[in-house]
Amino acid sequence: MAAIPDIAPADTWAAIQEDPQAVLVDVRTDAEWNFVGLPDLSAAGKRVVLIPWQLYPSMSVNGHFAEALHKAGVGPENKVYFICRSGARSLAAAQAAQAEGYASVFNVADGFEGPVDREGHRGIAAGWKAAGLPWVQR
């Protein structure tokens, strides 16, 4: 299997806007979507696909992840960009998708909130939010 490329949040946003077949899949948990926010793709005429990689509260891997991708209309012909909080779960999800035959998969580097800073906060220095990209609070 080929290595999964990391892609900057701003480059992801550009790809989502430019490519009709590009899809952003947010693999965080329901709690994160509800309390932290979501990428807002409405300006591109799209919606983020929400499929958790791990199931809250047990944080066990979602055994139906690949099936959920198909049910959401995401197919192997799509360019699929995976995002999580910081880039770890999204990498695992992209690897799983690649193993299922998805050829064009990408990991959004630094995810939605990025790494923890010196004060223990996320979303300040890196990630989708820190890049000033569109997002919404549910």
C-alpha cells in the first residue's frame, strides 16, 4: 500500500472547492462534532460527511466504517480527505479506506483543532480552525 499523503487544511479547502468529486470525511465523535464544531463546506456547495472512526464513549474502532462510507455515497472514484481533531484518527481511517480500494485518500494535517500548545489549548497554532477556514458550531 502507498503511504497516505498529509495535506494542509488550506489545500484541502481548495481541493474541496475545485473538484466536484472531492469529499471531506470528518471521523471525530458525535461529541466533538456537537461541542467543538464542524468544517463548513456550504460555500463550496457541499456538506462534510460525518462518520466516526471510533465510537464514543468506548472509543472502539467503528467496525462498520467502510460500509458507512459507501452508504454516504463516498466511492472509490472520489478523492477523499479525512479529518479528525489532530490528524491521528484520520490517518487510520484513510488507511482503512485505502485497504478497501479507495485510491485517492488524504489525511488533513493537524486536523480540525491541531496539536496542544504550551498552555494545553488546541485550535490556536494549527489545524482547520487556526487556518481561518470556514466552520460552524452545531
